[in-house]
Amino acid sequence: MTRRKIVILGGGMIGSAMAMDLKRTDRHEVTVAELRPEVRRRLETRYGVATRAADLSRPEAIQELVRDYDLVLGALPSVYGYRTLEAVIAAGKDYCDISFMPENALELDAQARAAGVTAVVDCGVAPGVSNVMAGYAATRLDAFQSLEIYVGGLPRERRWPYDYKAGFAPFDVIEEYTRPARIVAHGRVVVKEALSEPERMDFPGIGTLEAFNTDGLRSLIHTLKVPFMKEKTLRYPGHIQLMEAFRETGFFSKEPLAVGDVSVRPLDVLARLLFPKWTFAEGEADLTVMRVVAEGLEGGRPARYAWDLLDRFDPETGLRSMSRTTAFPATIVAGMLLDGAFRRPGVHPPESLGKEPGLLERLLLELEARGVSCHARVPLEEPVAVA
């Protein structure tokens, strides 16, 4: 088998997990592009992957860098997502990305098709695995009536006062508390305030969590015709109220504020104070929980497709759960791109894969092989279809 050359853009928590997973199989040549020398040394020592110094904030540097590789994986913060996608398309390379970019990546579809590039975006856990499940349900339900997605990454041990730590880029976490949330109600897109409409839910092995509206439907709003859709983030009870207090006080504001003789953005002050307290300690355990519920009619009868995903910190590899559940879907899909299981020029959201026969099953089997548990839920009191 020909060894293909893969480059991962970014060596942070997610990029490191991608590197570990791809190196584990040793089927491909894996390189991580990263500017920070201490991160490159850690990746070389811990995972034995090659690294390249690169300023990934510069699209022109990315375009030049990726020309040497067969496939590109993106593991950069959301602020760099869109222009990185543009650069990779311009270089003519297939791409799989997990960036939670605020822009609409599908606007670059025509450019990708013209360049012969297959790009899968939002390819983490949610958005990501949740979208693949939704796409699968869309192929089975004659009338797709509702979709609910609940997801959260949490520390295993609750600690006052936040009951939370960040499993990915902290500024992207703040986005969940500030970006208006789009849901679909009665077939129309409705914008809700972030942190709104809290509800409590029970999860086996975890307990009671609280869910709130976040802007996680993303491409599903455009690609699926479902009259009721929502995505909510999960946290331990009490976290919503604390974040609402921060927001109402103005700590999330990006507008400069005069303080004595200096001007500061409240968000920058909050980040400086808060993020060190939200950083996981080495070896500190976390967990990821997700529930996806799709309901409608199949053959004229009520049907439900539902899945629960639960993953925990892996002490053997030292990888946190949020890193695993975000990185592994991307590396699995990268394998699908390389072996031709999914090859269609254009920019694709993950629900496109769910509509392809066998790809959801392959994704879940490969996640299970990596220790990420995902199973169909079967509530006895309701009609259920099992994937």
C-alpha cells in the first residue's frame, strides 16, 4: 500500500490527538505544522511524528506549505477556519477540518468543485458525528419531523465555582455563550439568545445535566428540510446562571472600556483571569456526552432514530475525551477520503456522509475500535428504529 503524505495544521489539543491516531496505524507519513517550538518538540518526542515550523495565521504560508502533501487536516481555532479552507482549496488539496468557523463554509463550494477538491468541514463530534447521524436519519425517514442534538464536554470532577474546564480553544467556548443561536421552529429559522431555554436532562453514568441553546445546527439549517431542529450544549447544573451573570455584567464585551489611563476589552480581561482556571491539569480527567434524537414517519408509521455517545479521558494515551471525540471523527473521515469511500469535489458538511450507504456504520465502528462508545437508544415506551 502506498504511504500517503498527510499534514495536520495545528499542534494543539486536537491536532495532537489527530497526530497520535494517524501515527498509531503507521499507514501514512504524518507531519504536524505548528509555529511553537515547544509544541513541535513535544509532538516529536511523544508521538514520533515529523513537524514543520509554520505561521498558520498567514493563508499564503498555508497554501505554500500544503502543496507537498496528499491530504490536509485542519485543527485550528475558528478565527482561522475560513481563510485556511480558502488557502487549502487554492492549493488543490483534499481537506478535512474541525474548525467551528463563524462564516458559512459552503460558500466556497463552487471554488472547491472548480479545483477538484473534496473538503469536509465541521468534522468533529458536534458538529460532526451528530450531522452524520442526522444525514443517515434523513435517508430513512419519509417525513423527517424533528431533530434534537445535545452535547457537552465536562471535567469528570465538579469543582466550585465554575464546574467546568475547557476541552478546546477557550475563545471558542466563549462563542457558545455569546453567539446568537439559530434553531428551526415550524420550518422557519428562529434566532434565540445564547444560554436561553435551559432544560435539565438525566444521563446514565453521569447524572443530571442542564442544556441551553447554542448555535450548533450550522449547515443542518440549510441542508435538511426538518420543521423542528435544535442543538443545545450540556453543562453541570448552575453553570448557565454563572455565565449569564458574566454576560450581563459585560465581561463578554469586545468593545474597549476606559479604565484610568488605559483602554481594555472586558473579554480580554476575563480571558486573562478565567482561562488559567479553565485549563485542565496534566492527567486531569474529562468526559464527553452527546445525545441525538431524530423523529418522523417511516413507511407511514412513527419512527425514532436515537444515539447516545459517551467517552472519557484515556489515561493510557493521556488524551482528554474532548480531544479524542473531536479528532477521531476527522481522522476516520480522512481515511474515507484517502481510500475513495467519499470522493466528491466540493465543500461538504458531515451530513453528506450520513446519506452515503455504510458510512455512518463505518464511522461508529471505527470510533468503537478507538474506545469511543456510541450506541442506539431504545426507550421502550416509544417506537424506535435502530441504526
